[in-house]
Amino acid sequence: MTEATSAAEATAPAGARRASPAPVGRPDVVVVGGGVAGLVAARDLALAGRRVVLLERSHRLGGEVARHTVAGLDLDAGAESFATKGGVVAAFLDELGLGADVVLPDPRGAWVQHGAGEAFPLPRTGLLGIPGDPTADDVVAVIGRAAAEEALRLDSADPAVGADHDTVGPFVRARMGAAVLDRLVAPIVGGVHSVHPDALAVDRVAPGLRAALAREGSLAAAVRSVRALAPAGSAVAGLRGGMARLVDALVDDLGRLGVDVRLGTDVAALDARSVSLATGEVLTPPHVVLAVGEGAARALEGRPRPADGGLITLATIVLRDDRLDAAPRGTGVLVAPGAVGVRAKALTHGTAKWPWLAEAAHGRHVLRLSYDSPVVDAATSDDELRAQALADASALLGVELRAGSVEGTARVVWDAPVPEEAHRASPSPLDGVVRVGGAVAGRGLAAVVVRSRRTVAELVSAATTG
Ligand SMILES: Cc1cc2nc3c(=O)[nH]c(=O)nc-3n(C[C@H](O)[C@H](O)[C@H](O)COP(=O)(O)OP(=O)(O)OC[C@H]3O[C@@H](n4cnc5c(N)ncnc54)[C@H](O)[C@@H]3O)c2cc1C
């Protein structure tokens, strides 16, 4: 499903309030795409005095940040947190007047599930699941003593071993072995980045890690050193009321700043100076900023999504069951690829993770399970998905949940990220177009916000000095 249509399945979406265009005359900049990247770019451009038109093909703003209502609860339908690293998003939320509503997740942390009944709390001292101490008790509990000793042995090799691997999978396999990769790293990478570690660039998700390996002499020491550089505290944070409030605040600002927001406006083609709409209209602003996802960018280039570019289906369940009050698996469970008896790849226990949500839910529980296609796809009926989600939640939480305790369910479908290795290398019609957003910045709100702000600052400064 495309980014635009994914929104159609979320009710009461964030960003739906400002729908009517307010013509600005000839724009200085056209921003294509109204996800967080496009909204942030449009806001910063307008703050710098530019006349901005923002084109969004769906009928709401926010892209992968969206809201839906399930059993009367307003919930995030897409992103639900942001990385705290660098403090950039928190500072930005402060600027938007949301600083006081930044909240941390419950510290109990998540679990990882392997076979039936084989569930363990995730080790605490890792980076992307790569342990800072392969023989720590919580690591040994997950991978076993023999694999821990093997990881230690492999990691004592010369630091050059494995250092030339660009992607996380081969890098970790070379330095610490298959068990660390399969039992620790793959569940975390799959749950957080929705791809296998073989398709994720080390430098993108763990900048500085390869340099630290060369400096520190082992991957475990490199992990410890990178972690030591990060500020203490939680790696992620959220917003009381949900991440969709970020979109609400951005949309409000665009309205205040007079940005001409055009919803339901599909861009069919573009280059650095012209934007052709699906209606046939052509805009020729001095600057174009492209803020669409990788799949949509490929469509604009006339290239198909790669064959394995699939779908992620989220099944949300709101239910009442006191046995979940103790949060039997902390804030949720990441499922190792190949785990038997469970088809979901991750479960978030929303009300255990976010105290504000537990308060709003009044004793009910919110569970969100995610599925890759083809495990769940368009051929899966809503009834089938509901039954599967309840069975998986029971298996993952170790509590037999009853259909009768369910008060509401929802199904939301998103495009899976395009695997890293499939990103373009050859010249494209989009070369020369200023690009922001997850497709170029990397997945996640922190990366997206930083990239948009930096790109706009460069654009404004080049125009001022040029
Ligand atoms: C289920 C899910 C959970 C996530 N959880 C987290 C999380 O907890 N923390 C985190 O940091 N990140 C999370 N992310 C990732 C994060 O949401 C994204 O990295 C970020 O929102 C991407 O923003 P964007 O603006 O680059 O792209 P998008 O949000 O994809 O926005 C692109 C916009 O462009 C529009 N568009 C596309 N083509 C055209 C066209 N031809 N013409 C006009 N408009 C077009 C689309 O309709 C869309 O609105 C999650 C993502 C998903 C899907």
C-alpha cells in the first residue's frame, strides 16, 4: 500500500484539519510531500520568509505519523516515539510549544522471543542488540554460553576483520557470530527498522561504530564506547497524547505562516525547477524540495519498487484483562526471525510502555502487533487478522487472551521501507532535486527532522549569499 492510501485506513488522522488552499501567488519554493519531513521543511522555509506551496497527494498531512481512534482511544497509527540522541527532536518540540509534553517510556524495557515459551528480557548494554559484553549474564541467557564464548573469541580477532562490511548482518556475523546476529540483532533491527540486518548500512544506523572498532580493538569495546558517548537515559521518548500531536502543531504553524497547503494533489513528475501535477497543471518555482518516501520517489523516476518492497500491517487491540496489569513482557516483545508458533514480528504493549496511555485507557490495555507481508496481506480478512493477532498476543505475553475481553481492534497498513542495498546508485531524473525525508535521511523522526532543517538552512543561506 502506498503512503497515501495507508492514511485512509486510519480514522481521525492527524493533520486533517487544514484542507483548504490559501493561494500565495507565485511560490518561491514548492515542497512535494506532507509527511513530517515536508512539514518541517515548509515551516522553516516560511519562517525564513519564503512563499511556500506544499503539495500532498493524500487527504491528510503527517505521512507515517498518523492518529486513529480505537475503542474511543486516540492512538498513534504509525510512529509512536523519537530517538533522543542529540536532543534535536526534543529541542524542536520545545520550539513548537510541546516541550512540556515530552515523556519517557516505562523503563522496564522490551523482551525478545525465540521459540515457543523462549522469551528473555533484552540485554541492557547493547547497541542495536550488539552486546557490549558478550558474556554478560543477560546475553548468555539469550544466546547460550557456547555462543557467548564464540562471540568473545571471534571478537578478539584483529580489528580489521569484518570492518570492511558495509551492512550490519555480515559485520556482526564476522565479529561475533551467527547467534548474536540471529538471536539479538535481527529481532531488534527487524522490529525497529523493519528490515533484515543484511539490508541495513552500519554507518547509517550506528554512525561511528566502525571507527570505534578500529580505535578500541573489538566490537564489544566499540559498542561500549559509542554508548558512553550517548547521554544517559532513555534512547527514545514520546509525546503525551501521541506523536501525532507533532503533526497537529506543525499544521497549525503552517496555517499561521500562510503556507499554501494543497491536499489531494498528486505530483506526477518533477525536476529541479518544475513540478507537474497529475491534473496536468505545471508549477515552475525557483526551488523544489522533494519530501516523499523512497517508493514514491522511485515512481516519480519511473522505476518500480524493488521486488521485496512489501507491506507492514499493524493490528491494534484494545482489551480489558487484569492479568496484563503486571506487564508480563515489559513494554513489548521483538520476535526473532524464524521463531515458531508466532506470526507477528513484534508486539508493543502500549499501556505498559506509555504511562500517559495507561491513564487514558482507564484500566484497559492497548496492544499493537506488526506483521510483514506476505504473512499478512490484502488477502487476509479482518476477522482472520483479529484472530491471528489475539493468538500471537497470547503466545507472546504468556497469557491466554479471550476474544470476549476485546473492546476494539484496528488494522493499518504501511509501505515497508525499501531495503538499503536497493537504494539507487545510477543517475536519475531526480538528480539535482533538493531531497529531504526518510528516503535520504534514514528511517526515524530524528533523522528526518535533522535533515529537513539542515537542508532548508543550506537552501536559504545559498539563496541569500548566491
Ligand atoms: C508503522 C511505523 C512506525 C514507526 N515508528 C517510528 C518510531 O516509533 N520512531 C521513529 O522515529 N520513527 C518511526 N517510524 C518512521 C517515521 O515515521 C518516518 O521515518 C517518518 O515519519 C518519515 O517521514 P517523511 O516525511 O520522510 O515520509 P512520509 O511520512 O512517508 O511522508 C511522505 C509524504 O509524501 C506524500 N507523497 C508521496 N508521493 C507523493 C506525490 N507523488 N505527490 C505528492 N505527495 C506525495 C505521501 O502521501 C506522504 O504524506 C515509523 C514508521 C512506520 C510506518
